[in-house]
Amino acid sequence: MTQPRAAATDVRAETVAVTAGRPAHEPDEPLNTPLHLASTYVAGGALEYGRYGNPSWAAFEEALGALEGGRATSFASGIAAVDAVLELVPTGGLVVAPRHSYTGTVLQLDARVESGRIRVAYVDVTDTAAVAAACEGAALLWFESPTNPALELGDVPALVAGAHAHGALVAIDNTFATPLRQRPIADGADLVVHSATKYLSGHSDVIMGAVVTNDDALAQRLVDRRSLGGAIPSAFEAFLALRGLRTLHVRLDRAERNARDLVERLAGHPDLQEVRYPGFGAVISLVVAGGAEGADRFVAAARLWVHATSLGGVESTLERRRRWAAEADTIPAGLVRLSVGIEHVDDLAADLLQALDAAR
Ligand SMILES: *Cc1c(COP(=O)(O)O)cnc(C)c1O
């Protein structure tokens, strides 16, 4: 069985997204790594058993690893990837994390604190000095930038340097930015986490995650954790995620252009208290003037935009984040997070404006 081809190192990210992780250019090799359905392999090779490895995972991992600049390990979901990284923390270890994070990550951190497994210090990632001070004695600095759903930005190289000065590992959840807008390993991060469910796969039909690192010992611990814990992706999910990754740059460019355009059109709208946009990517958070009720009316009045959680698909979706009990209470009750898709921006804008009118 052929291994996926390594990515060329002298080409741009868009070319890597299209070319990495494909079979060798040999007669009768398929252009795409096929879907490998196998629970076990003939003994004597590198794979042995389906929980230890799968060529469809390997192809996805080759491509994502090449984009992020490290070695990728895929997992059953983004939250399984989060779990694997938090399991790297020694018992009693301190984790520094942003107060605004993906809710599942905060729930995982809090569950470990409750069971006595780890300690957590929550910080504001926009306050670089405070984060660095909190990292004293820490085992891990974990953060997102932009944060979900507040869309705050951290100074990635400065935060990494602050944590490393105290000997802490640094893990960054790069789900919102994708490797096309932010490459944390190049900024010194030790671990990059992805919910491949979002932009990487991009079509709202896959749940999958990954961790990327350029430290071989950490990569091996993640693979061991996956084999032991069993949070493996299915071959089909990996196949679909790689198929999605091939068009990441095209989808993201278009969604981001739409997002920028919508931010301009919505700025100063009398029914919006705030239009938050981090300057890149395709997530916008709107704070609706009418609070929770006004925001719920706005979401219900949208026709084209689908009321749904999650983000990063080709279709535009929106939701009021505080409808989730686990969302931080420092997030405004009327905050509606938009995941901008690749539809025509005039249609997206018209629908938002009519929904704001209807919600008044
Ligand atoms: C969705 C998400 C996760 C969790 O990923 P799943 O694939 O849903 O398990 C983690 N981090 C961020 C930033 C997310 O948006």
C-alpha cells in the first residue's frame, strides 16, 4: 500500500491544500486517496489494527500537517482533540485558559477541576501581561484567538513567549482562523487544535478533530492516547474532511469577502449595539439592541440564514449564543454569532436587514 505523498515545501498554502496527501504519481494510482474500510490489516506492517492507523486518516493528516507546519493526529471530533491535549497535563498541573472559549472546552476544564485532576486559571487573552503572569508554574497555556464567540484577539507570539518563559506548553485552538489565516506553530506554539468539523471540512456533514505539533515526542503521545482512548475518526469522515480541505482556500476567501462586506453594511445599524469582527475569517458577532428577546426575534425572522449552532460550512447560519446554558455570562444576552457562508452577499445582506426590521 502506498503512503500518501509528502507535501512539497516550496509551494504556497493553496497549492499544499490541493496537492498534499495524494497517492504517488504512478500509472493507475488514483488521484485521490481512496476510502479505506478496514478493521484489521495483514500482520507485519506498520498499521496492524484499525484503531492504530488508517490510510484515509493518514492522507488527511499529511495535508493538514503540511498546512500547519507539523505532524497532525486526527481524532473523532474537535472535542476529542481537546481531550487528548488536556490529558497531556500532569495530575495537579495548572492550565491557563481564556474565560471566553468554546463551551465544550470550558466544560472539559471544569470537569477536570471538579474531579481534582487539574487546576485552571481563567484569563482575558487580550491582556498579554496578565496571561504571562498567570503562566507562572503552569503546565499548559491554552487559548483561542479569535475567541468564541466574543471574537477577541490575543497577541499570539507574545502569549507564546510569556508561557514558554515559565516552561508551560502552549496549545492554540485554530478552528476559527484555519492555517490559512494563522499558523501558530510558526509563532512558537507547541500544539494546534482543530475542530475539523468547521472550516476544514466545510460542508456541515462531518464531525472530526485533529491536533498538530512539530514535537515528535508530543505527536507520539497523542497517537498513543488515540489508540488507547479509542477516539478515532471513521475512515469516511477522514475522506470527507480531506475532500473539504481541498477547497478550503476558495471557500474561506469567498466567505471572508462576504463577511467583510456584511460588516460594512451593518456598521452603525440603529438596531445593533455592536458589530464585532476580528478583521479576518468569516465569523461575525452582532449584539442586537433588543437584548435576548430582540435577538431571538431577529434569528426567528431570518429566512435564508439557518438557525443552527456550529460554523464554518458553505451555508450561512446564525444563533444567539446565550441560548446555551453553558455559555459564559460575560457574553451579552443579545449576541448573535453569524457564520458567513459563500452565498451571494446581496442576498445575505437583504435577509439580515429584513430580519432586523421584523425584530424591531
Ligand atoms: C466546534 C469547536 C470545537 C469542538 O469541536 P467538535 O468537532 O464539535 O467536537 C472546539 N473548538 C472550537 C473553537 C469549536 O468551534
